Amino acid sequence: MYQSQKIYVNPNMKMSTLINENPPLLLMLDFFEVDYAVGDRTIEKICKENNININVFLVICNLYNGFYPNKSDIKTSDMDISLIIKFLKNSHKFYKKDRYPEIKNYIHQLYINQSKTDIGRIESFFNEYFEEVVEHLRYEDEIAFPYFCRLINSECDSSATKFSVNEYREHHSDIETKLSDLKTLLLKHVSLKDDFALRRKILYSLFELERDLNIHSTIEEMVLLPLVDEIETQRGNG
């Protein structure tokens, strides 16, 4: 499922039209906890009904449609950081409870007809990758995000704690690189006799996961971190 054309989203557009052009927006709605039955409602109406900051929604929706946010669009006065964190945490649940088990199950099915050595190699590579991703998500959920929430709620002073957004940047690992290596392993180095449909399902899932992880990282690096950085500066100078 891929978009047929790039559309820059504005508040007056109908969500159903955008979904028809770019089905992965369904996943975005999932992370915002919005019902898929959008009817003929516009972006503006959906945001009002669900108490969603429309600026956050538009930035992320446009990112899913292939448009990177402008720095001028990212202002603490216009954005809801807690909503961004909620969105990211919901995406974490999806990766751990939906996408990764799905791919792992596909790999296990390959053992039926394929060389156990080859499939064991793929599974081992995937498990190592998955462990790295889980650690990345755990760090965000248990350390970075709670700190960000305390900061925006004025419960901590950035100058009075050792943790900062810069430390988070240093820890922010590139979890997409090994995913690309896994795709290369399946496309170039491991020959699977028969099981073409199953291999296609694995690759489709990997491509979709890679796309969403790229969006996830972009939200963090181009939206969340600049906002938190601005607040830290204000707190540190206050």
C-alpha cells in the first residue's frame, strides 16, 4: 500500500480522500487514537472532535505524505508536546506487539520448506535487530519521554538535572540501518526455493516498517527535539 501522489495536507481536506491516496495514513490515525470511520469529515473537524492539536496533526500527516516540516512550523506556542509523545509511544506499542511478531512469525514459517541453516541465520539477524530496537524504545519510554513530560509541566529545571536533550541525541541510535541490512540479506544473499509468497510478505512488512521508522525518527529529530530544546533553553535561562 503506497500513495499514488503526494498531497500537501491542509485543514479543509477530507480525511477519507487522503486515506484513499495514501493508505498508511490509517496507521497514523491509529497512533493518534482516531477511529477509522472518518466519513466526510475534514481534518479540522476530526481534530476538534478528538481534541487533537491541529498543528501537530498537520505536521505529522504531511510527513506521512512525503513533506518534511519547515523549522518555521515548529513553535512551542503552536504545538502540543505531550500529544507528540503520546503518538510516539503508541507507535512503540505497534512495533513491539504487531509488526515485529508478524515478521517473526513469517520467518518461523520458512523453517518448514527451507534450509534450517539459512533461516536460522535470518532469524538470528532479526532477533539481534529486534533486541536493539526494544532497547531504543525502552530508553525513550522510561528515561527520555518522562523527562520531557516533567520539563513541559515545569516539574524540573534543565539546569538542575544531568539529563538533557543533548544526551538523548547522543543516545538516539540509527535503528533503521540493520533493517536495511536484513532486506539486503533476503534480496541478495539468501536464495529461498518456493515460498515466494511468504518471502514477499516478509519484504513488504520490512519495507513498511522501514518507512514508518523513518517517519518516527524524523518526528523525534525535526519536531520533538527542537521543541524540547527550546524549553530547556528557557528553563536554563529562567
